[in-house]
Amino acid sequence: MRLVSEGQRIIARFTVPWEIAFLAEQGNVWIGLHRPGEKDPLGAIHAQTHEVRLWQNTIERQVVVLGAPLSLPD
């Protein structure tokens, strides 16, 4: 998927159908977002709402991959 800016928000643009299916199977959790090949997440996406939270700066149309569930407050 790619992360794109839409006003003040960062939006996930899904690029393959299985990304949405994977998130739907995870339940009410946050899933780590990683730059390809990097171990540490740059942010997270909520599996149900698709809200994105970032704690590292990204470039416009940043490519990211899904990681493991994270413990974040809702």
C-alpha cells in the first residue's frame, strides 16, 4: 500500500486486494506499517477503521508493508 496526504490526514491507498482482507481478519487492533525491508514500524493502521498513525516522517506516496499487531491506545 501507499500512504498519501489528503489535507491534514494520511490515507492508506491499498494496492493489492489481500491487504484489505488481511486487515479485516485481524479484528479491532493496530497493525504496524513498515518501509519495505525495515524492521521498525514507522506507524500503524487500525485494522477496522483504516485510520493511520505515524511517528516517523514519510514522503508523499510512501510505500509501506503490513507488519504485526501493535499495542496502541484507541
